Amino acid sequence: MKKTAVSITALLMAFSVVVSGCGGNNNQSSSPNNGVKKEDSSATAAPATPSTDPVTLNAWVMPNSPKPDADFLKTLDPYLKEHTNVTVKVTVLDWGSAWTKITTAATSGEGPDLLQLGSTWVPAIASMGGIDKVTDKVADVGGAEAFLPAIWQTTSIAGDSEVYGVPWFVDARAIYYRTDVFKQAGVDTATAFKDWDSFKSALQAVNGQTVDGKKIAALGLPGKNDWNVVHNIFPWIWAAGGDVLSEDNKNVAFNEEKGLDGVMFYTGLAAEGLVDKSSLEKNSSQIESDFGDGKSAVIISGPWLAKNFATPKANGGMDDKKAAKNFAVAPLPAGPGGQATFVGGSELTVFSGSKNKEATWDLIKYLTGDEAQKAYAAVSGQLPARLSLLESPDLDASMKAFSEATKYGRTYPSIPQWGPTETALQKHFANIWDIVAGVKGKYSEETVKQELDSAAAEVKAIINQ
């Protein structure tokens, strides 16, 4: 689908984008660039030996770790010691304001050298002419085959063979469960997470178990106020055999029968009393904290939580919690359509207005290499994007479980309109949780279908604009 940069920019600015852009989610490279002069984004690859002239590179990154600027520079330390002519200045953009700042930079041509983009943001910024093509440089980082396929597909715009970024880290979802509670309830964890039926049976068995004198809910599940509402629901739609859009990205698919089945199963866990209804007013961070405090036996979260459980309380972690010593990670259960989980993450790109493109690309090569990805995964708690590290025997049990989950990971259509699409989905999926909570009509397949249909109508208007 061809759109001019002007029309896409207008479309994107017309909608507020949810802050979960790393979702973690997604037309043409020859589009106009709003009259802003851009350097040729198909410039030749950087020379094998970068210039030794002094250069200062400005990097815009997000708060991916506890100390985002310091952790980023710590990861770069070996590179900077070897390249003494290079200075890197880091600006940390809050996810809530990053979209506005990045789109403003893309349209003005004034911005950083190196730019982190959430995987779902790459198509939009590329279509605006805000980042360079790096297609002719892909071999420098080992080629597409060096990276997780699900995240690599987000480096391009659907229907366009050009590559605009290199995967930096991966976000995936899996189940955290209390091993002691499952043992107390007599649930076999070897089969508990096999499919939807065994998963629901396991939740029913652990629901209401008494731990340290308090009853524990089976499942901690964030509702409408979570920034991950869309990421939370789509794994169940995929597992039911549904999809986001049609194969050509011109029609909506999530409101079809299979998609409805997935939404009903997932929301039904709360409707059937396996979730403390108060959790439906909370976000992911609060649900993770509740799990640490022993309020639930199961939650679905990302790899960062395992790192948090291993981090001392004095450093902001939860290693003092009972859950930190009694948890394991399991894959999401298979539905009628198989296993699925959400995979997102972030990519590193060369800003089109950069005056230091060769030096920026050399920095990206280092940051997306084995050494730096391993180091950054250690400080951020995210998964590396390189297959060599995802398949490493050195991974601990929790990270191995997440690595396994990425094998059936799914991401969103790689289209420039994904930002406003996700905003619309966020709104309507939040309404579904109001239906579950009983504050917006009576929970039934019919009322949920009506909300999905409303979302579908809005999304179809966006993608065909």
C-alpha cells in the first residue's frame, strides 16, 4: 500500500500513540520527505576502517534499564576505550513523550545520530524519511539470519525489501508461576501449561490456596489501565487461530470467530473468578509487585521480572520476596491454533539528518554484536536479538524459557499506520475489560463481539486511509 510521507505524517499526528511502542510491534522508501532536505539514505556502506578524526555522536535511547544513560555507556565502554576519538552523548527519552519528539525530529531534520525505535515505530518513521536505509550494510551485522526472525521482520515496511534498522533487544511474554503453590495444590507443572484446558484446570486448582495465612488468587491480570493491553490480548487471539489483519494488510481479522474465541478464553479467566477483580484496575508493574507480595500464583510478564527477582532490595529489586525464591517460567499454553506469544523489542537506526553517519553505523555494529548484546541484556533484563545468544547454553533457566517462547513469537503487521491502529485497539480492548468488570454492560460473547466490531471498523478506516 503506497502512502506519501505527508499523508502518513498527518495520519500519525492525528492520533495519540500508546507508549508501549517497543511492543513490545509492524510506504514506500521513495516517499517525499515533507520538503525537508535529507541526506541520501542509500549512501554507500561505511569503510572498513572508520575515520580517526574526533567525533561526538548524539544517541537518543529510552529508559530500557534502571539507569538508562549509565547502563548504555557502560555497555559502550569497551568500544569507547578502543575508539578514543569517539564521544557519545546520551539523551534518555521517556516512552510517553518519545513519539512526539521523534516525529518532530523526523519532519525537521534536526535530531540525534543514533536513534532507538520501538519495533512497531520503525515503519512509520521510515515512511516519513526520518531514518536511513541500511539495506546495503546488513552483511556488516551478520545478515538477517543472525537475528530472531520475528523481530527482523519489523526492520522493514510490509511489501518493501529495504531495511531501516538493526534489532537491539527483544521483549517476549511467558508465564511466571509460584512453584511452592503449585506443589501445595498438587498440580503437575510438567503438564499444567500444555494447552488451554490444562492451564485453566491448573488455575482452578491453585485458586484460593492459603499461603502464609492468606488466600492467593490464581492469576494476576492487568486490565484496562495497563499500557500493555494490546500485547496482553493478542497472544490469545493468535493461539485461537486468529490474526490482526488479513495477509495483504488491507482488512481486519481480529474480530472474526477465532479472534473472538481467543478474547473470550482470556477474559473468561477473570469472569470465572480466577482473577482478583481488583487487579483489573492495575497496570503491569502493580501486577508484578502483587505477584512478588504473594497475591497471585500466576502472572504473564517479560524477562525483566526475573532480573528484578535477582536484584537486591537495596538496588530497587525484589530478591527479598518469597516469590523470588519460589518461581519458575513456563510458555503460554497452546490454543486451538497452536502456541503464540507477543514478541517486540527495539531497533537501532541511523537518523537521516545525522552528519556522522559512518561513525553512527560503526557504533550500531558494535551495539548489535554478541559482546554488547550480552552485556546490555545483563543490565536491562531484556533478551538479546541475536540467535547466537538466544540459543546459548549459558542462559539460566528463566532466560531459556523466554528464549524458547520466542520460537513461537508473533509480532504486529509492519505498517506505517500501526501507531494509530494500536491506539484504537488500546481504547476498545480497555472497554472489553470494563465489560468484564461489569461497569459497561453485561459480560457475554455478544457484548465482547460488539466491542471488537467497533474496534475493527475504526482500524479499517485507519489502515485504508
